[in-house]
Amino acid sequence: MGRSSSVSDLDLRTLAAIVSEKRTDEPSQGLPPSLLSDLMGQIRCDELTVAGFDSHRQAWWLTQVAGPDGDETPDEDADLTHWEHYWDCQPCSYPDRSGDLRSVVTIADFYSARQWHSTGMYTDYYRPLGVEHELMLCMPAGTPGTGGRGRTLRMFLFRGPGPDFSERDRALLTLLRPHLYEAYLDAERRRHPIPRLTPRQWQLLHLLAAGHTNVQIARRLGVSEGTVRKHLENAYRRLDVSNRMAAVARAFPEGVPGPCAHSEVQPQ
């Protein structure tokens, strides 16, 4: 693409400082604002948005905006316009169409400037917002909140008219991706600390996570299906969820650990 992808030693030292800093700001959703501010200082952009996409229902389940003009107030007309053009916009729908959540992509990966300016998404949605360039990152599959068809968590860096994002910018965001994921998990843990569960409830949740039905769990443990159902109902109540998928996601936000990981003492 003719743009430098070199990451300097200074870049690496700055990244190390960003990811190692202890963050005390706890937003109600998304990532710590101080982290987003540091990221905007490292990769120049006019606005940074963390967005939870639900392309199946054509809705957002999370919106966090950082930047001098950041505004998280819903705009129903703009939302309708976005979803109207979503599937026809190649970079927008790329994660859904391809299943690729690893690649950090730009609009220029899919369109020339002329092609981009001729799309309905640009004409009706991006241009009125003053956006010309975009750098998009997706969080890994299994990130809290992404369970279900069409649900992804993404980060967007936006720029208005002027230079596009460089390969150096892409490389920096790619290096930061696992750390941003860990920061999001940490923020979720602080927002939703896991309540104390009994060893039996942890055992049942492990079996749920392995895909067992209530009948299979009852047979395996030598108890009645009604007993299993009662234990799960109590666990759901403590986890503040209403179904098994939500219970597993809530109890194991970083994936399911080994079967002996939980005992009488609640894990920290």
C-alpha cells in the first residue's frame, strides 16, 4: 500500500506504558476513558467509539464515545440510515460476512476514495458526520456481550478530511488488541463481580458450559432432574441472569477454567 508500517522504539515504550498503567476510572460500560484518551494520543484521530453491534436485530447494545465532541445521545434517524446501508457497506459488514475478527481494517482496504464516496453509507451516514477515514478493530469471539447471532464488540477510530490511517497506525492497534481485550474483561469484572456460589452450583455451571442438559447432569450426579433445576434456579438468581447461556457467560467471562478451579472459597 506504499505506507510505512514501521513501529518505533518510542511507540513500543509508549504502548508498554499504556497497557501497564493501573486504571482506576470505571465507566458504566466499555473501557476506561483514560485508556481511550491515551490511545487517541498514540494514534491520532478525531473521535474514538467502542460499539457493541447486533447486526441480526440491527441495533447497538453498547456505545461509548471518546473525543472532544463525543456524544453518546442516540440518534434514531442516523441509526436507521446506518442499518439501511450496513450490509452493502463492505468494511462495515466485513466481520459478519467473513467471520474475521482478528484483522484491523480500514475503509481503504475495500474501496478507493472514489468508490467510497459513491456508497450510500458514505453519502447518507459518514459524510454528514464529517468522517472520511476509519480504522476498525474487533474484540475476540466470546467477549462478554457477544453471545448470539450477529453480536460483536468493535472499536472505531475516525478521522475527517486529510491523511488516512497509516500502516503504522494499524500495526499499533493490532499490537494493542489483546491488551484492550484484557482491559475490557477487567472492567467487566469490576462492573459485575461474580457473586459467591456453592461448590455444587459451580459444578453444575461447569457441566452447563460443557453442553450437558439437565437430564444428563442429573444422571451424571445421581440426583433428580428437579434437584438440578432447583440448584440452577438458585445460581441464576445469584448471577442475576435468566438462562443457561447468560449464566455461563457471567460465571466464566474469560472462558471455562478446569473443573477443580472452584472450591468453598469464592475465586477472586
